[in-house]
Amino acid sequence: MSRIADLNDDGLRALLGKVRSDYEAFCARGLKLDMTRGKPAPEQLDLANELLAWPGNRDHFTEAGEDARNYGGLQGLPEARALFSSMLGAPAERIVVGDNSSLAIMHDCVVWALLKGVPGSTAPWSRATAPAFICPVPGYDRHFAICEEFGIRMLPVPMTGQGPDMDAVEALAADPAVKGMWCVPKYSNPSGEVYSDEAAARLAAMKTGAPDFRLFWDNAYAVHHLTERRHEIADILDLCEKAGNPDRAFVFASTSKVTLAGGGLAFFASSAANVRWYLARASKRTIGPDKLNQIRHVRFLRDEAGLLRHMDAHRALLAPKFDAVVNALETHLDGTGVAKWTRPEGGYFISVDVADGTARQVVALARDVGLALTPAGATWPHGRDPNDSNLRLAPTFPPLRDVRDASEGIAICILLAAIEKHVAARAEVA
């Protein structure tokens, strides 16, 4: 298809008529499809159904012979910490295994830092003048929601395809009021990009105005590959230690999209000092995690090879859905110049940049034909995308046939919104 901007007025009006007809035909199909959130599909959850049958005839004792039904074990079972050590890039003694939500652990770390400070703090973060976080964009809306909840200023920096714009990050980090930075280093939400070794090294070594600056390293998609290539990222804890900033990184992860979304394990990993700090705070709010669930996961996944085999089964279910989205975008939009999109090799999302000023219109058009999309602006702090151009597509949950249908409808909506904008702009000039 020709670039929209290159068409003459007659050609643009003719294309508008055709795409409107396509849109009306899609609307007449009466579909009700949801592409709003990156949830595992029922078929993915079925892969871990064996967890539901436990304990069966198995015992409830840990490898050390302790009764997992009882209180205690705040740091988590040694065997669970060992199983996920490679995924987290940390030795077992510097890992904490919590209950199901890594978001809850991130939330607690922010709250505790605001109230108590962190190792290296001279005062709680809340006593700083207008504390701030660096926020790569497009980014994860729930990270931004935590900052918004507690009045933390958010400073957006663009992603480059290999991580955040490090020149911008380093400039912002020099401000003593900047206390932290959100990072999704592998298969970023929503762009799918992987932080380069250079970006990770600069994050570990950069000069910060705040001596207690923290990287909130949310490695949510550490083992969530969509191709046979298993991308690796630099060991941020090792890099920070070598750079003389051993306490800089808080590492988070979970099995929410590995086993059961509401019944998984969440993890915190960091320096020895940060782990002591975390456990001291956590000991005031809990007497220990669900150790039975930790035993379930160890016996189900067994070892790192078992974890990787399990994620290969996830990939077999998910890769065709991501292919369906990309194929629809290519079929309807290639060559038009109205959008560009990512082709992620892992993670849970596809990021689409549409014509400036049209993302909200695309979401509205989609809603009117029965397609629910993540609100435009969700990938920016406070839900305000200054260009109104980014969309986050979540193809994981619906069945493949629904993903195909929804992707076709989304592409039509993107094209229609862009053409209507061009027509309106030309009418103003005339």
C-alpha cells in the first residue's frame, strides 16, 4: 500500500471510503474481544495444574526436615531460593522468596524507603524535597501507579531499542532528589526490548546525586521467551558490586506467568545489606511466607532445566498469537507510514506507535466495534502520552482465533484514524 502522506486528495478520499467500508463490515460481525491486559491464557495455566493436586501422597517436609505447614522461614526455603538463583542472577543466600506478587514486594520497598530509608540513606526518602523516579517510556502502568499513589515525581526518558536513553538517565540521576528508577531489563513492558550490556553497565556505574539511589530492576520476563533464542542480560548485581555500588539494585521477579498467576512465588534479590534491610522490615508485617507453595514449585519444576522446559511449553502456546498480531499489522499497514510496531522475542506485549494524535481515537474506534484495548496513555506516567501515539497490545489471554480477529480490527482502526487525521489536516490548509 502507498504511503498515506503521498496520496493526492482524490486518492486519499478513495482510500478513506474503502477503509470506512472495511470498518463498518468489521463492526457488523458483532465481536466482543478483549486485548487489554497481559494475563496468561487458561491453556497456559493448565500447564501447571499438577500444583493443584499436591500434596497428594507427598509429605509436607522441607529438604531440611522442617514442617512447611508451620510459621517461620521468612527468607524462604533454601531449595526454592536455589531453584530460582539463575533466573534472578543472585546466590541463594541473597534471595528472598515471598508470596505470589512481585508487585507487592516492589510496593513495600517503596513504602519502606519512604518511611525508613534504605542502606546508605541519611534520612527517609519522604523527607527529601519532591523525591522522584526515572521512568523509561513507554513503560509499565503499575510501576507508575505506585509512584502516583505516594506522590513521587516521575521523570520520563525514552527507550532506544537497547534500553533507556542513558545520556538522559545520567543527567537526571545527578539530581539528589532522584531516588530511584524503574527498569524492566528483559523483554520490556511494552516494547519487548532487551537492555544492552552497555546500558546495564552504565546504570550500575553512573554517578548519582542521591547516595541511596536504587534501581528497581523488575525482571518480570526473565524466562518468557517467544523464540528459540533465550536472550540473556547482564548480571546487574555483579555489575553494581564491581562499580563500587553494591547496594544499588533491587531485583524483583515472580512465577506469576510461569505457573499460576494468583498462586505463584515472588522474589527479592540484592546485596547482603539490602537483604538484611528487607527482612528486618518484612519481619514486622509477616511471620513467614507460604512454604507449602514453595515446596510445590520445587517439586513441580525440579531444577533449572525443568523450568526452561516448562517455559518452552508456554512459548508453543504464545508465539502463534504474537505472530498473528504482527501478520495483521503487516498485511494492513505495511508501507502506509501510519504506524510502526515491535516484534518482541519475549515478554507479554506488542508496542505500536500510531500517527501522532490518534491513539485515543484508535481506542475509541476499537471500542465501537467490540474491541477492548488498554487505554491510550497507559504506558506513560499519569496516563498522559504527550504525543497520543502509543498503544500496548496484549495478545496472551484470548484464544488464537480471537487474537487474529482482534488484530485485523485493530489494524483497520489504526488506518482509519490516520486517514481521517490526514483528511482533516488537508481540509484546514485548504
